[in-house]
Amino acid sequence: MSFLAHPRTLPLLVAGAFFMEFLDGTVIATALPAMAGDFGLRPVDLSVGVSAYLFTLALLLPASGWAAERFGARRVFMVAVAVFTLASAACGLSTGLTSFTLARVVQGAGGALMVPVGRLAVLRATPKSDLMRVIAILTWPALTAPVVAPPLGGFIVTVASWRWIFFINLPLGLIGLWLASRVVPPERGDGHRRFDALGFLLVGLAVLAPMAAVELLGREAVDWPAVGVATVAAVPLAALALRHIRRHPAPIVRLDGFAVPSFAVAMAGGSLFRVAVGAVPFLLPLLFQVGFGLDAFRSGLLVLALFAGNVAMKPMTSAVLRGFGFKAVMVGDAVLAGLAILSLAALAPGTPLPVTLVLLVLAGMTRSMGLTTVNTLAFAEVPQAAMSGANTLFNMFQQLGFGFGVALGALALRFAELWRPAGALQATPLEFRIAFALVSLAAFAAAADALRLPAEAGAEVARGS
């Protein structure tokens, strides 16, 4: 069987697009100082470009399902890859804050459609019996990108230039376009599907408000009034969006998926799990560099132990799910993840290196098992008729979950400052212990929510794995 005809080629293509987008969004942090130097600005001034990407992504995500149904998944996916790739080139060629920000807005528009529509094409082409293996492929980018981005970004900036962080997407995008034209199944779009403009605006703003709060919380100097406004606005916006969706005959986002108990738990408890594991890659580099005084290179090497845990767990995920089922695995893994995160609070500058590595690998293993389980469970029992709406909701919750993870990590550290000794200018190891302990609570909450799952949830998919 040729590579193009192999059933794994389409999931690999979409996973590659997801990795390109996820890596681009995380690696940029290491390039900000060099970019600021070229632009004659402070690194903090470039945060507007980073924010522009995230806000555009959040605002346009709700339209991904409608676009795929209206114009066909292959057409939308290829346009999205082309837009993202060209915008990456524009980012690399930017000469100042204005051109960089505009390029990031366009890049965010491409990213908002690229991965959700690609995933939808994969889900439509995958039988339930093969869903576990396919979702495992699609989960790789979320596991690896946050971990490999810091050392990779530092290497590119040191050896070449910050511009190559964006230029590297050009060959990847061209290869993706060529593959998409051959492996994404062609579809006839529904030319009669009207665009729900009001729903798009309400849902987009309802997603944008908490994303704005998360982004503001991640800044060094937090604008607390702005955070308060964004947080308070999120509640009525979500209520208005929900009211509109329930009354509109063809809403921009369908809520049919929530009628499936396994999908509902994957969105609620799964989001709590993403919050917990999303905070860890944010806290670890700070712990090693600020708390322990390590340089960025040694810190990055230690964080790679999380990736080693991801790799070690991957070959075992199918067997574990087949042997114990989704409910037992989701509950058990969330508890183990909480304990693993809690164990990181015990790390100290004098902790033997082998002990540190073992704890990091174990945290990576629970992270890998949990994300694969949640991502598979989300679609295990969703009927094809509800798949488009469920996929859109999944992408929105995933984006918010990882974003809130960073926010929780930042908030936990700020709360822990209450225990900082008088006169200390930097965070102490005690503050990180408190932060990890607080983050672990989100994982334990995910385990509690997973208890709602029916005992046989996802049984068909687990047996087929």
C-alpha cells in the first residue's frame, strides 16, 4: 500500500498541521527578546502581536464547523493551510510592530480553521473501531509542542535568526497543501447552509472574553481592572450565546454533542484535566530557572523529561483502555496526574537528578494517558450527524482549557507570593511548592467529574483499540 493510500496518512497530515500551529504559538516566546531588539522595542511591547493571534483564533473558532459544512472540509482545510503558511512568511518578513501584528491576525484566521476542519475530516473518515489509534496520532502535537518549543526556539534564534521560527513553516505548509489535495476526501458543501452572523458574534465574544482575561493574567504587569471586566463580561456573553443557540434553527454552533454523556464529561472533566497539565509546562521552567537558579539550557533539558514520559506511555495507552475501560482509566489517571503534579512540589535545588527525572517522566506519562483518553472519549459515542458541532465545541474547550492552565499557574504563583520572605526579589522554592499543590487540585476535580461516566462509556471504541 502506498503512503498516500494508507489510512494513517490523513491523521498524520492533520497532526502535522496541528503541530505547526501549536509550535508556532508556543515557540514565539523565546524569540521575543531578539525580535524586540530588531524592532527597537521592549519585549513586552510585542505582546500585542501575540495577543492578536490568540484573540483572532478565539473569535473565529466557532465558524470552523459552519465553513466545513458550507464549502467542504478539503477546500476549507487547504485554504486555511495556505493562509497560515503565507502569514507565517509575512511574520518572518515583518519590520515593525504594525506589520507583525497584522500578519499574526491573518495567521490566527488560518489557524482557527486549519486544525478544527482537519480534525473533522479525520473523524468523518474514521470508523469507531479505529478511533483510538487515530486520536492518539492527533494528540501528539498537544503533548510535544509545549515541551519541545522552548529548546527548539532557543536553538533557532541562537544558530540562525528569529525570522526562521516563521520561515520554517513555508516548506511544511507546501508539503501539507500537496498532501491535502491527495488525501483529504472531497466533499460537496451545503450551499443552502446560511451563516448565523449574530450567533457567530455572540459565541466568538463569549470565547474571546475569558481568553482575554487569561492573556492579561499571563503578563508580567497584570492590569487587574481589565481582567475583571473581561471576566465579568464572559458570563452574560455566554448566557446570551446559549440563549441564541437554543432558539436559532441553524445556529453557528450546535449543542447536540452535550446530549451524549461521555462527550459532556470529556468537555467538563476533560477541561479541568487540561487546565492542570497545561499549567505544568508553564511552571517548570520558572521553577528551574528562578527557583533553582539553573540556566535556560539546563532547564529546557530537564523539561524534556516530560516529553520522555509522553513517549514512554504512548505504546501502552490502547492496552490500558482495552483492559480497564474509559471510566476507570479517566478517574485513575486524573488521580495519578494530581499526585504526580503534587510530587513536583517536593522538588528542591538539592534533589538528586535521578529523582527529579523520574518524577518528571511520571508526570509526562499521566499527561499522555489522560489527554489521549479524554480526546478519544469526546468522540467515542457522538453520532456522525452531531460530529461537526461536537468538533467545534471540542476545539473551543481545548483552546480555553490549555489557556486557563497557564492562567492558573500564574495566579497560583501570585497567590504564593504571600509567603515570600520580606526583602526577597524573586520567587522562592516554597512559592512553587504552593503553586504546584494548587494546580494539582484541578486534576483531582477532573477525577471527581469523571465518576459521572457510565460504566460502559466508550466500550465499542475501547474494544476496537
